[in-house]
Amino acid sequence: MREAMHGSAIPHPFADGGYKKLLIGGEAVDALSGQRFESRNPATGQRLATVAEGAAEDIDRAVAAARAAFEGPWSRFKPFDRQRVLLTLAELVDRHFDELSTLDTLDMGAPISRTRAGRQRIVGLLRYYAGLATSIHGETIPNSAPGDHLSFTLKEPVGVVGAIIPWNAPLSSSVWKIGPILATGCTLVLKPAEQAPLTALRLGELALEAGVPAGVVNIVPGLGGVAGAALAAHPGVDKIAFTGSHTTGQAIVRASAGNLKRLSLELGGKSPNIVFADADLDSAVPASAMAVFANSGQVCSAGTRLFVERTIYDRFVAEVAAFGAALRIGDGMDPETQLGPLVSQQQLERVIRYLDIGTQEGARRLGGEGRLTQGALADGYFVAPTVFADVDDGMRIAKEEIFGPVISAIPFDDMDDLVRRANATPFGLGAGLWTRDIGKAHRLAGAVRAGSVWINSYQTMDPAVPFGGYKMSGYGKESGTQHVDEYLNTKAVWIRI
């Protein structure tokens, strides 16, 4: 492990230690309770802002504003008008991208090299949804009903959407919700994670600047168990779009029963990343390492179960561990940093607990010094990248989502047995395959139960390609034309001629 230089305290116009209010009905407003919470840089402990802490009564106000906008001025926007504001928002995000990506880094710790690298995808998402805004349509359907009838369908916006996003990628998570909602003519109440609320608030300001009418986009930071729970259960919300843990997803499913809300859920994972002896190992080693170590392991589709063919197992796993040990760890604002901190003390404690569990279960730990506190790292939530070898499928570190820079390396011999073991998980978000054998790749791509399968790469994303899970990794898709369908109702119309 190499320590990056400590990032200097760089002034930021939206993270100046000041007070940030809720965004409701186009206005910055205090929480009705007057409660506030602090947002701090997880690399340094520095206070970035004090934020109004929304609660159930603030969710009520935001839902009312979203409903009024949905039934009012926003309903009169034509597809071209929605496309125009999305394209304007895309231009504003592009223009302010350095500011927004820096805000992500300050608020949740990801290296600036990672957040800045997201420009093409994030701006591209908004432009992609802008293109879809003018292509939403129903269809005429020949029917066999008695008499003469014309039948066709209309595609209509679901209505008021409550979106709840995680802290591991605030900007892209916000855009992934705002884009299709604006494209389809829905309105939004967004509850960002309390660990990293600032980027969403700033994006809400840019949406207003882009010409999105007041009340269409509302941002209500607050605690998940309070503001998030109120949003999930609210009778005035027509749909919930949630990204986060499967346990919270289950709670949202239960809360949605009151008015049978539409749901789309992108939940956790314990994704298999499978390396065969015939793979291009020079490519597979760094990619397999960064399939987990990127963003300090705080990625839902991280390839945390590393299955390696036994004939190359010892060599390959050792090289992955060595790659992790050479990564530069430090403040995300340092451009040389490759791994930043975990987002919070709570997440740090969770990851450290799993490191202890892996050792107790008998896995062999390769490198990984646990929490890092030397020098400039002392005030942050830093954990060294860790590889556990000789992991058994039944160990907790092989079954449970850790959400930290921890790989469980598992040997395999037989392909049929491999498929069974790869699928022996309640999750099904992603999977990686490394092989030069095209037949083997096709066979496994069809056999692995996961929403995305990457062959000879990992975590590649594009606005046009859908992303979402199987099993307890959730349902519904983000990106692609399927994403827009998640926010539309289909109405059948019959006309007797």
C-alpha cells in the first residue's frame, strides 16, 4: 500500500461549511422541525456543510408541491419542451462538472480521478433521456372484438415519484433518477443519503436554472428511517425508485402496500467474477482487483466473489493481492489517490467487522492492514484493500455483502459445479467472465443468473444498455429504453367506429 499525499483544503462554493436548506416547490426552505445535521469529509473529518434535516412533515410538503406541478404547468410541457430542459440541464451539468465531481469527492470520499472520469457517462445519460423524451408513444392494435372497434394504447407518466438514492455515487445516482422522470413527464421528490446530500441539492438548483418548473424536482435530505420511510409509505406518491441495500428494499416493498405503489429496486449484490486458466491474465489481474477495490469496494455490483480455476489459483490470487497493495490510498482530492476512504464511521466499523469474521472463519488473509491511521490518514475512514484466499462458499465473507475493499477468492475445477456455485446466492446483480474460449463465454453468460454479465471486462456501463438485478438484487431496469418504461403507465383506448 502506498499513501498518497494528503489533499489540501480546497474551497468549494457549495461546501463552505455553511447551511443548506431543503428544495421544495422551487424554494430553499428550512425543515419544519428546525433540525439540522452535519455533512463531513470522510477523508479529513472537515465539516462541509450543515444541512436541514427533513422529516415526515417536510415530505408531505414536497409531495404536495410535486403533485401541484404534475397537475399544473409541467403537464402542459410537450415532449419537445421536456427534451429542451433536459438538454439544457445536460449543458449545465457539463459546464459545472468539475464543481459537481469535486462535491462528490468531498462529500463521500471517492478519488477525484474517479469522479471526474464520469463526465461522459453522466452528461451522456441526460442527453440520452432527452432523446427518449420525444420518442415515447403507444401503438395501434388490431383486435378481434365483435363489431367495429379501433384499439390503441397511450403511454402516460406514472405521476409523483419518490426516489431514494445511496451515498456511493451521489451525482450519477441523482441523474439516474432525474433523467427518466423529466423525460416521461413525472415529478420527483428525491431523498439523498444523509451521508452525502450535497450534490443532489446542487443538482436541484441546476434543474431550476435549466427551466424545470418549480415543484417538478424537490430535494429533501434527511434520515433514511424518518424521511425515507415517510416517502416510501406516502399515499400521495405513485412510484418509488430506490437504490440501496436489500434489507431497506424489503422495508420499502412492505411500505408500498398502502396504495400499491409502483416500485423499481436496484439492490445489493455478491457478484461472481470468474477467471479461467485460458484468460488473458495480464488484463484479468488489474480488472479483477478493481472490480472490488474501485470506490473502496462501495459498489453494489462489485465482483467480490473471485472464482479462479485451480491450476492458476495461487499465482493469480497472489498477483491480485499485490496489485491491491500497490494502490495509492489517501484523500480523494489528491489526483494521485486511487483509493479513498469509506464514507462513514459506521461503514468503517462494518468492514472491519467482516475482516475479523474472515479471519475467524479460517480464510487466509493476503495483505490488507485493516484500518489505516498513519500520517495524513489518521482522521479518515481508510481501509487497506484485502484479499482472502482459501475461502469456502459457506463462509459469511463469501455470502454477505460487505461493501468495502474485500475480495473472497475461491478455487474451482469443474464448469458445471462452477455454475451451481456462482448462482448459489440470493443476489443476482452482476457477473464477470474471463476466458478466450468464445463457446465457454456464451454458455456461462446464459447460465449465470445475473442482470449484467461482463465478458473480459468488468463494470462497463452505457446509457443505452439496461442495468438491473435478478433475485434479491431487485427488479426494474435503469438505463436503456426499459428505464423510461418504468415511469410510464399504459392505457388502452377503445373507439367503436
